[in-house]
Amino acid sequence: MEIKAIQAPLKAKYREDPASARITLVARADGKDTPLACSVDLGRAIYEAEAHTGVGGTGTAACSGDLLLGALAACAQITCQLVGAAMGIKIQSVGVIVEGILDLRGTLGVARDVPVGFESIRLGFDVKAPEATREQLDALKRKTEEYCVVYQTLMKPPVVDLVWKEPA
């Protein structure tokens, strides 16, 4: 697959009309018959989600932390593959593992001094590209970090506007 050929017309369009490069992704969550679960509609797929077992969930669906880490893993893996292909590196495989550590006492309000959310996230890559030089692999790492949307969003968080609809 020739990534440069696929992306060339897109890049040309975005250079000519920068406004066409701005997109809006939307995720919608709707509740279930339990406060422990919801459906997440991404427009192209619907995912079932529920609270983690550590806060009362059943363990039959991904929790929101799983979805966040999964988004990072998917973005990092695809970005690495795309960058490698664009650089002409012959990659046999890219494996990504993301691990997040959090203390559920914060989430449950058990300990006020414990923050809610992940304390740390580890993003690991296993790239098999036996013909690549050290310089190519270093550039692949650097560019993967630079162009991974989810990684960059976590490293430089955007402003998040929280909007509550007033009851009618």
C-alpha cells in the first residue's frame, strides 16, 4: 500500500483549503437500565461500556479507562505504521501495549488526597523492522510521538468545555 499516494491528494486539498482539514469527531453515550453501564456511539460503531469491577461493574464490558488506553494504543500503533510506510521502512510488525495506573480510592471518594484519574500511563512499542537503520528507527519513534493524535492530546490537553443542559 502506497501511503504517500493515498495521502497526497488529501494534503494538497488541506494546503489549498485549510478549513477543509478541520473535522469534528463526536461520541455519544446513552444510559442503560443500570447506573453502572452505557452505550457509546461513535457514529460508525457502538461500544458497550460499564464501570470497572473495582467500582462495582460486572467486568463484562470495557470501562472508560480501558477505552482511553485502547484509543491511545490504536492511535499509536496506526500512527507508527503510517509513518513507517511513508518513510519507506519495511516493518514486519508493530505491537503496542498501554498500561495505566490509577488508585480507585480517588474515584470512589474514599481518600480525598488521592486524585481521580490515571497517575501514570506507560506506552510501549515493539517494532520489528530488521532492515531499518538506527537512524530510521530513531526518526520513526520521533515522528510517531509527534503525529500520534491521542498521545499529543494527553501530553498537551485541550480545553474541555463542560456543558450541562438546563432542565426544561
